[in-house]
Amino acid sequence: MDFATSPPFEAMNLFCANFPPPADIADFFRDLAFGVVENRAAIDELIGRHSKNWRLSRMSAVDRNILRVAVYELLHRPDVPPPAVINEALELSKIYGTELSPAFINGILDSILQDLQGKR
């Protein structure tokens, strides 16, 4: 949806029509995708505050969107423990990002989590 020229919900419906998520995670999948779209401005603002010397537009699309999903979960999915959120983001970054992605993503998510937990 980051690159789609159509509205996000149309892009999501097209994606799901061609690559349907497994039934047991379909609701979670849709919550993450639509939740990121609906809260993107606040999510991007938070990432921007915690990414020193990196604007979102300069980040790789993979890193940027892994961060968006993880931040959405940290903010709106209390049923997912923060360590699990960060671990899953790091695993995705190892598979789809560059060799520098895990450290970059970990640094930003750790800073955001500390901020959210009032440790900063």
C-alpha cells in the first residue's frame, strides 16, 4: 500500500483477492494492515522523532514498513507483548532487509518502547 496508486483499502482488497491470508490469521492481518493505514500519520511522526538523522523518505521501503507495523502493534495491540513485537520485526528485517536493517530497526523500536513506557 506504500506504493499503490489506488486508495489503500482498494489496494488491500486487490492484494487479498490475489494472495488471501490464511483463515486463522486473516483478522489479525487485516487489523495490522488497516491499522497502519488509519494511524499512519501518528505512527510516522513517532518513528520520525526516534530515528536520528533519518527521514522516513530516506529509509528503505522494507525498513520503513516493518517499523510501521511494529509501532502500530506497540501502540494498539496490548495483546502482543512488546518483546514479541520487536523480535518479529527483527526477524522480518533479517529476511527482507539489508544486513544493517536489524540493528537500525532495533535501535528505533527500543527508543520508541522506552518512550512509551516512560523511561525517557
